[in-house]
Amino acid sequence: MEFHYDNHYQPNHDVVFAITFAKKELFTKLCSAVYGQEITIVGEPHSQAVLRENDVLLNSIRFDVLAIADTEQIFTIDIQRRYSKGRQERRGAYYMCRAVSSQPVNEMKYEDLHPVHIAFILTDNSRILDSKSASRSVRRVGLSYLDTGELYDDLIELVLVYVPEVIKETLATEDNALYIFSRFFAVSSQEEAAVYAAEFGTNDLAKELVHMYNSIVANRQELQDVENSVYFTQRLNEAQLAQARAEAEAKGEARGEARGRAEGKAEGAAEGEARGEARGEARGEARGKAEGAAQLAKLIKEGYDVDIALNMIKDGL
């Protein structure tokens, strides 16, 4: 089994995810693994990568991929590579409320509302896990009485899957679907892709994932078109852009300081090393910030993910 890894469109890229799990069979397998129950999907999943413009359900409930089960319950899954504690928790609560409130209520029959199940696959748990949950690979959130912990209503369920913790806590067995999925989402280099292909070369789910991934990354133009759609560009919100700019400026500043010291030392031979180095550092810092911000903007405009762009800047392009 060959695994044709793409450094920009990694297996955990949101566009790759949305295209991959627009396929009913794969989404059903992921859904069943994440929610811990056998789920039967009616019709095809609704994916932002496939039905971006005219899908009324997706436009009212803006998830990466969602589907309706044979029980008329709503199941959704989003993948998150970049998130922060506080924002992610509130986002989960907001999404649950949105999924419930989007349903019509006829003649005040609230009992007819369909339960919604919201899942986030979190590929980097370093920013959100605390000491109380650090050893939990899957967290489940619902409506319960605070004094007794008993279930209040099964209308909403939020599932958080921490990929690094799943890999750490789960025995490396080929019959654990959530582990197979997690290892796939964790692949971040060609070397790791080769290891995955070698380790799970006889596993049907892994082979299906790799085959789908290879076919998706073979058409970069389609991927870029999807990535440039309104839904995916809006995922890079102002807060993320501000943070990314700050990180890029910091990297540019560090390079500028290093150059400034070198320039300062050269000038110091003529007018005093200390005074020349200070002037060189100031010029280098200003130039480094400008270069870092300009490079980041250019790479994002060319279609690169922010994380990838930052790494490219860090590595000197």
C-alpha cells in the first residue's frame, strides 16, 4: 500500500476531511467509531466540500460534515487542528444550540425535536486539555442535573476526541476503528505515512482511507477550489489571523535581530561595535517584522494553510 503524502493537504486538513467523509460508507464508519454505537445513515452525508452553495441544511447548521440517521437524529463531525481552551468549549455549546434551534417546532411540540450529536476531532490537545482531563481520550458532554449527575434530557450530545490521547491510550490493534482513524489523522510527514502504510497494509479501513486520500490529493486544483470557498476561508477568522500575524512577526523579528547583530558588528569596525550593533538590530527588527507579515499574507493568498505557512516562514521557505 502506497501512501502519497502531501505536506499542505495533510490527512487532517479540513478540506481533505470534508471531501473524504462526504462518502457515506466512510462517514458511517467514522461516526460509529466516534460515538461508540452502530449508526445507520439515511441518504448521503451533507459536506461543505461537496454541497457548498445550495444545501439548505448545511447553510443553517455550518458543520464540516453532517448526516441524518435512520432514527432522524442529526450526527455531525468537525476536525480541528487549531483551537484554544475557552473558545473551543463555547464553540461546542454554540454548535449544539444551533443544531437544535434550526429544527422547526410545530404546535409547540418540543418533544418532537430530534436529538443532535456534535463531535469534534481535535488533533492537537496541548492547548485545551487540563490536569483533570489529560488522560481522557474521548470526552462526552450532555444535559444533566448538576446536583446528582443524572441525565436531564438526551436532546444534545457533544463528543470531543483527542487524537494524541487516543493513540497514547489505545492498544495498537487493527480491530479498533477509532485508533485506525486517529493514526491516520496524526500522519504529518512522508515518513509517518510510510510507517502507517507498512503497519496497516492489510487493514481494510486503513487501505480505504489511504486510497481515498491518494485520489483526493492527486487533484490539487479541486482542493484549492474548495479551500478558497467562502466556508473554508471564513474558518480563518480575525482572531486566528491576528495570532498568525503576531507569530510571523515574531519569527521575522528573530531573523531580523540576528541579521542586525551581524550588520552592527560590521559597522562597529568603523564607528564602534556596540553603537553599530544597536542600530543594526533596530533596522533588522523592523525589516524582519515587515518581511514576516508580508510572507504570511502572500502564502495565505496562494492557498496555504496558516500552520503550513508559518512553518514555511520558520524554515526560511
